[in-house]
Amino acid sequence: MAAGCTGGPQTKFIAIISVLAVTLHASDTIDEQRIFEQDVVTPYTNGQHGPKHGHRVTRECQGVMYGNVTHESFLSHTAPDVWQPLVETNRFIDKWDITERLSKLVYGHISYVNNPLRTLSVLEPREVGGCAKSLRATVEETALQKHCLVAVNAGFFNTHTGACLGNIVSDGRMVLQNKGIQNAHFGIRQDGTLFFGYLSDADLKSEENPFIQLVGGVGWIIRNGENYLEKSKEIECSDTEETGTVDQFFQVVSARTVVGHDLTGKVVLLQVDGKTWEKGANLPELANFLLKLGIINAINLDGGGSATYVINGTTVNYPTDMCERSDMFRCDRPVSTVICIHEPQCEPPDCSFHGTCIFGTCSCYDNWTGSKCDVLHCSSHNCSGKGNCTEDGCVCDPGWIGSDCKQQCPEGTYGIQCRENCKCEQGRCNFMNGHCSCHPGYTGHICDRVCPYGYYGDKCQQQCQCGETSCTCHPINGSCDVSQLEYFDSGLFYASKCMANEIIYRRHLLPPVPLKQNYFFIGFCVCSILLFISLVGNFFFMCHRCTCTYSSRPTAVYHSLTSDIPGESEELEEIKLNEVR
């Protein structure tokens, strides 16, 4: 036995020498009632809950066969038809043998829960935040939160202050962390795995497969199909030999509440009617009964006067706390956390594409409300200044999406509702208008061209500095190593020619060509001179014609007309003389 593990055969049958009932002040939740007789069964005194040692001692105290694993995991039951049936409940009457000649009748209720990931929740007393307010309420009152089909009391609480005890997770929300307390816990993880046993602080805060529901009890009754009470008592009662209180808690006959699971992964809720010291069951008797039912893992929850079983809003068992008013036969005791079996309130398609179905409830996106996230709510301020609020919700400006217009278009898209695809080949486009912002070394409207030769860098603004020539360099980083220009092959010839010409002229590697050998140049000069002379001659000729004037009337000049016809010449001469006269 490792150090810190106490208890043994001598402690199994310690005489019950003290009464576990304590006086409990009335809760604010039942002001009209004053409880004057209470059936309280608690293993620790003065509001303490759990042993003082840490998780390491728990690992050392358990059997070698379990190694370092201080809990059991089992995949919960699932069925395609989640709605029918959600839970199967029966009342039982069973005969338990105490000795060979002595037996007793035990009464209670048992429920088998189908699809527990979807239908089971751990509820805080009365309302969300009830543990933070140290509220206590009856199981009937707490069950109203989710209209529970079946509801039972769950975790322990401080009988003096009403504060919740143990580690508590409700519908994925961390309610209470109890600093690695080493009491047995029941939980359901995100992947539907059932958890029974002891957990470290690291287990509680795991993000890979977090707890969706978690509640603590006292006493791991059945572990992996075997009675685990004695080992559990050693782990959970560090002060057994001094006070005997936890041993008494295991041995006392009282009303009990248990949560466990069967071989199919269905969660089993069991309640035994009773009254402390008078009737009911102790944990060893309960362990034998659970093994007969085929339970694989089970832990003990709060019992005594807290043991309450509610079906469809009505308490169906007989809690033993009494009330002052004479017209009441019994008074339901205010308790702490409650295990609730409820209808799944949504399926993933039921949230109208404006929310996510989580644990049977629609979790709506921003600006959407309603049980199915089908009611839109927006105003000018919650369109984030990037859209307009209309009757149909926020109409976002180009480049923005989302019910509140807070999200930019994904990379590669732009415009209204991000419907346009960016065309920038070597750059990023503006998510609003699609304008390209080129990567270093590229230019052009769609960033499809490399920087011009001689330039590089962002927006091609930097000039190459490669020795005597700046014809080319790497367009991105300005490197003068031409071997880096793998994608530059199509223009490499022109860059090389540029570099060669500059080197030739700067170093005067070729002599100037003699004038007489340059026939093209001589011909060009001759033609130019002839063209110039022609233009000057035409200019003077035109000026001379413009300055000439005539001062006298022109004299008519007549020429003799001759004819080959005889006698016609004389006639023509006579006509001519007559005209002169």
C-alpha cells in the first residue's frame, strides 16, 4: 500500500456512533417553508468536500492493473432515431437478502437514457449562474429550465452556505473548478464518451476532447463491471481512521441516487427510496444490485433527503424531509445540481443556416434570434459601419460579408458578396475593388509583367546597380547574378546585347569608321545638298514672277492668212483691211 492510502478490514464495519443529520437553514428559494426535520447524509464535515491529498496519491492507491489511468471511458449510446424513445423509466420493488434468514424490500426508480450526448444535461440550481449565487432549489424548480422528462438530484453542496461542490460543467460551460478534488465524477465528453472516476486538473481543462457535462459524487461503486467500493473508500477517505465519517457514509442505510451506464452505452439513473438509519440501501448492498442489472460503471451521487425523482415535472418518489405546514405530507428538499433528461431541441438543419445546433439547442449567429435562429435583428450600429441595415438584414458594402458585415472577403475574391475572383497573377487584389497590388519584381494592370530591364523591387522603383552597366539584375532583389533569372529567358538576349554595347562604347573597343568608307553617309549628304539648291532656286523664281508688272496696252498682232485655194487669199486680205478701217 502506497503512503497516504488508509483504511483496511478493521475499518469496514466501524460502529455507527454519530448522527449525520445537521441543522440546515432555510433557503431563499422556499421562503414560505421552514424545514425543521432534515435527512442529511454527507461524508465530510464543516463544508469540506473531498480528501486533502492530490491526484498523484489517487494513482498510487489504485490497483497496479489500472496503471496510471484513474478513470474509465465508454462510448455512449447513439441511435439514428434520436426522438423515440428518449428515456425508459420503471419503478421497481426488489427483495434483498441481508442474511440467510433476513431480507428486506427496496423501492425505487430506474431510467435508461438513449443518446445521452443529445438528451442529458447537468443543470445549475434554478437558473444558469445558480452555483455562483449559491442558490438552492428543488429538483422540480430546476427541471423547468429545460422541461425535463426525467430529473434527479446530482452533486453535493455545502449544507451551511448552499454552495455547489465538486467540478461542474453544464452544456459545455465550465461552472466550477474544485482544484483537483479527488472525488468520483461522472461526465460526457465532446465526442460522446462517458467518463467515470477521478480526474486531474489537466483532465478537467483538456481542450482536445473537452467535457460537455460533468458532476461530482462521493464513492465509485462499480468500475469496469466489478465492485470498486473498498478501493474507492481508501482513495476518498484520507481521515477514515480518525473520524470514520466516510466509512459511515458508505455503510449507513439511506435513500440513494446513482448514475452509471450499461453495456450498450445507455446512461442509467437509479434512485432508492429510504430514510437515514431506518430504510433504504447502503453502498455495498447497492453495488450488488447494480452488478445484477449489468451496470459497467457507476458512482454515488447526493442522497438522503436530497434523493428526488421527477418525471414530467412531478416528484414521483418520497423524499423524507418534512415541512412545517400540517397540510403537506412531505417537503421536497432544495438541492444543488440536477441531472436532466430532455428532448433534443434542434437538429443541425433546424437552425435555418443562421446558427449551429449545440447540445440540442440552436446557438444563433450575430443578429439572428429565435429558437431556430430564423428571426433577424439588426440596426445601423451592428452592421459595423460597413453595410446598411434593411428589413432583410445587413446589406454589406463591397468587400464585406457576414450577418454583421465584419468579415473581409476571403483571399482571392472581392466585390459585392465576394462574388468576383481576383485576376492578379503575381500580386494580391484589393478585397473591395479588385485592384492589384503587385509583388516585388512585377508590374502591369494584373501584375503579369516583370520589371523593365534596369529596375527591380517594389513597384519597380529601384535601379539596378551591377558594376559598369545597369542593363539587368534580378527583378525582385536586384541581384547581379544573371543565373538567377530562370523565368527571364525570353528577354535575356536583349539584356545581353544592351550590356555588350555599353561595354564596347565605354571601353572604345572599336575604332571610328573613316568617312570615305561610309558610302551611305556620303550619299545622304549629296542628296541633301541637291535638295537644298533646288529649294533655293524655286524660291527665287517664284519671287521674280510676283514682282513683274506691265505698263502698256498690248498691241494686237495679226498674221497674214494664206490659203491654198486660188483667189481666196485676196479676199481674206480685203476683209482684213476693212476691219482696220
